[in-house]
Amino acid sequence: MNEELPTFIIKELSKHRDRKDIVRRVSEQAGLHHKEAERLVTLVEARHRRIIANTKHQTPWLLFVSIGTLLLGIGLLGFNLELVLTFFQMDIPSQVLRLHRNSYQVIGLITGFGMTIGGLIGLWKSFGIIFPE
């Protein structure tokens, strides 16, 4: 049996695709009859039931964590935005020297930016699972 076929079936079942469409696509890809493809889908679903169930139930948790990370990242960015705004209002060499004193703000700014990007990526992935194509 082709190794790509079970991973394809698991991925499609995890995305809540219609079972008839999965069977049709498996029969087309592997060159199997409809009944053989249906048995293969059933077999793969039985063997990998835990993986499929975990992927289905992971979406609400991922959505919650993504929204939380996004909001915390935006909060950190907003709290430390003063550093960016004051940086360009004075002469730049003295501001660069002051960054040493404001190292916690710089770290907070970078962390907030990373959390915001991570939250957006998590939202994108969770919405991709909820609304496939």
C-alpha cells in the first residue's frame, strides 16, 4: 500500500471532509475500485482514530490560545510603544545609548511583536481547519 494514501486519508478525515469525496479521491489516486477504497478509508479510520479525534478537538483550544496570545502581544506592543515613539523625537545617538537603560522595554517590544505574529499564525491555522477551502 502506498504510504502517502493513509496520510492523505487521515488529513482529509481530520478536516471533516465528506466521506464519499474521500473514497472517490482515494479510488482515483490509487486506482482502486469503489468498494476497496471504502474499505481502505474505514481501515485507516479505525487504526488512526485517536489521531483523527485529537485533530478535530484541537481546534477550539488552538483558537482560544491564539486569541489570547494575539491580545497579550498587542498589549505588550501598546505598553512598550512609547519606546518607539520617543526614539525618533530626540537625537538618535543619545537614544541608542538610552536603549541600555530601557532593555526591558526593548525585550517587551520584541516579545509583543513575536506574540502578535504567533497569534495571527495560530488564528490562520485554526480558521483553516474550521473553514477548509
